Amino acid sequence: MRRTIALLLTCACATTHHPAVPPAIEGPPPEPPKLVSAGNVEVASHDVDGLVHEVRGHVQAARGYVTSEEVTGTAGEMPRATLRVRLPPPEIPPFVDWLGTRSNLLARRLGVQDVSREYFDEELALSNLRTTLERLEDIAAQGAKLHDVLEVEKELTRLRGEIARIEGGHRGRGDQVALATLDVSIAPAEEALAPRAMFQLMPSAAVLALVDARGREAVRAGGGLTLAFSRHLALELQLFPARGGEGRSALVTLHAAAYSDFFGGGRRRFLNPHLGLLAGGGSFAAHGAFTAGATLGVELYRGRRLLVDLGGRAQCLLYGSEAQRPADVALQVGLGAGVPF
């Protein structure tokens, strides 16, 4: 009995640690290589929190998941973030390219390790150990002497532990092959590291044209001053001098703007398009008026110390009953340059 057990264990160990090389014969095509993909990417963004949210959504859409996420930053400082994501290996290059469109790509390091030998050696070892386990279980079931049964049970316990250990490592290696690991570091962009401005002042020049002048001066040139509380909300004062016998105009309007993610979400240094709405009132040609409309503009340049914006707008001017005049539709083109405060 002992000789049988020893022979089975010797065969299992020999096959496990020194697998024989099969002869070269024709057969099915070889298994594809088992590759472990991993790397890290460093980016800089004007909106770290927003980019973290976008990364979560993009990873989920690519059939992956985020295994860890850490966002740090004290009061008054821009946050920083680190994420570890798991993605199918073919999704890694498109994901990195997508990150480059949402932020400034500072560095990327991607690598692949071939673990085919280790993977197939583990499969072979598990096959041999399970075969040996089945044979020993058959021996134990034959009802041999108590001493021999105890010896077999001891070897069965050891084999089961060895199988469990190799299975755990094999599952882990298979997970590494199935999903690549990518560490993403997000730092605030240089402009975002500047002291945060409470608001931004932007003087501007504008040209206003009435769509239907009805015998009046159709075009007026003037200027304005915009107080921007954020990139999405601003208050503007515009002045147009008297023209063609009509009084001067003064309009105060509140503006709301939005940036499309399709065009970079307003994160670029040059050419950030935006859409918005405006509403306000004042006087136009010395008549009290309410105005509302839509704006379309583009930030020609956005830097840490300077903003240059070119915009157009279409607005409606509604007069009070005392003015006894129909509403006007006006088109405007303006150019402004602003500095933070």
C-alpha cells in the first residue's frame, strides 16, 4: 500500500514540476498567448472632480470597473485624484486616447507581460494533482487497514491544500489576463493652480443692428462691461450713444452660458465655443425696454491672466405701453477681453 501511494505521488510531482515535452505532431492550433497588460497614465485637468466622474462613466461603458479612487486636496487648493481601473486589454488604447481629449496628457507607460508558460504549467499541475487525488480516494474507499487509510487521508489533505493554493493563483492570473490594470493620476492644470478669482471684469466693444429699423438708424456702435461671477453666469452693462435723433441706450442683462463636452467642455486654451441665454432691461433709444435672447460665442483664448471672447447674439426688445412702438429684433457682435480679480 505504501509503495502504491509513493508511486502515485512521485508520478504527480514529477509531472507537475517537470512536464514532459510532447512530440511534435499535427493537431489543433496552439492556444493564444496569455498576456498581462498594465500601465499608468498621468494627466492634468482644469476640472479634476468632473474628469473623475467622466472616467467612471467611460470605464463602465467599456465593460470595466474602478477598483480604487482617491481624491485629495485641502481648502483653497485644487484637488488631485488617483484611480485604478480594470478594462479589457483591447479597450486600453481607446481609453487613453479618450483621456487625451478630456485633459492634457502628461505621460503614459503601458506594458505587456507574457505569462503563457506559468499559466499552462498551473493547468497541467492541477490536472495531475486532481488525477492523483482521485486515485488516492479510490484506494481509501477499498477498505484497507486502518494504518493505511490514515496514511492515505493524510496525503489527501495535503493534496487538497496544494490544489487549493494553485487554483487561487491560477484564478488570479486568469483575472490579470482577462482585464488590464491601469493607474490614472489626475493633477490640476497650470491655469487651475492659479489663485481662484472671485470674479472677472471684461470690457468689450459691440455693434448692434436692428433687423427692421423702420426709418431709424439701423446700426449702433457701443461698448460694455461684463462682471463674470463664473464661466456660466455673468452680469453685463452696455451703453450705446445717441444716434440719428434718437436718445442713447443703456441695457443691463444677466447671462447664462454652457460649454459642450463634444467640443472639449471649455477646457481648451484656444477656441472654446459656448451657448447661452440673456435677459434684462433698461432703456433703448431713451425708451424703457425689456430684452431677452440667445448668445453664441467662442473664447478665442483662455489663460491664467487673460480671456478674449468673441460673441454674437440675437435679442428681442419689448417696450412699455407708453412708448407706443412695436418690438424690435436686434443682432449684435462683440469682442471683449477680461482679467481676473
